[in-house]
Amino acid sequence: MTSILSLYASLSDALDRAAGWLLPTSARFLFAAILMVYFLNSGLTKIGEGISGIWTPSVGAYAQIFPKALEAAGYDTDALSPFHTLVVLAGTWAEFLLPAMIVLGILTRLAALGMIGFVTVQSLTDIYGHGQAGEIGAWFDRFPDAIILDQRALWVFLFLVLVFKGAGPLSFDRALKPRTE
């Protein structure tokens, strides 16, 4: 019996040692494989036409982020306040910058915190702005596919791994970290 416990303890120690590099590296890989293109495509739907499109969001950007305000303005983006434009621009740029920062491992903890905030705002906008309160799902039910409570909880968990563990060894964060002797 003690040999089984010793084997288990040795295996646990090995897994603990591997977790330091395996968890953050896997989290960044899974983000790149599963979510990065989703966020990049979402960002592309928000930029306006032409080279200045990064500074002039599309009508669709306002519709995605401020659906009720845009409807109240008669779908005239010029009738919205500069606050609306700044939020739309920040959200659009975040969909490009934060995923790139995570994949490359640049300021990963900060980028992951930003993504947690982004996903939270995205979810609240879906619930209250787009009226999807009936579609949020429920935890501890038999259906694991609710977009907001189930899927986005897993997204946030992935980001929390990066917040707490950092980017891992294959990252700019690690390359730029001062070496201690």
C-alpha cells in the first residue's frame, strides 16, 4: 500500500512541476486554436471602410455594442455621443490587440485581465442590449452548451489560468523577464 502511495506522490510531484510551464502554454495554444479567430473576425466586422476604418467604426459596430442607443438614434451614428464612439473604438481595438498579446505572450496577465473584462461586457451586452436574457443558460443543468453561462465561463477560466500562471516559457514575457542569479 505504501508503494502505491509513494508512486502517487511521485506522480503528483512530477505533475506539479510540469504545471508551471504546461498550463500557461496550453492555455495560450487553446486560446489561439479556439478563440483567436473568433475575436479577430468580430473585430473585422466593426471597422469602417478604407484605410481610415480603424478610426471610423462601422454602423454594425455600434449595433453590436450599443444596440438600443443606435436604434433610439434612428441608426444615425452621428447622433450618438463621442462616448459611444470611444467605447466602440476601444472595444474594436481590444478585439485585435488583446488576442495578439495573449498569443505572443506580451503582457499576458494584463491582456488576460482585459479579456475577462471584455467577455463580461460582451455577455452583459448580449443579455441586456440584445435581449438574450432567456438564452443565458443555467449551471448545473444537463445542457453544457449555453453560450453565455457555460461557454463564456470556460473562456474566463482559460483567461484566469493566464492571469495566475503568466504566459509560460514560450513567450515574450519570459524572454523580457530580468534574470535573477
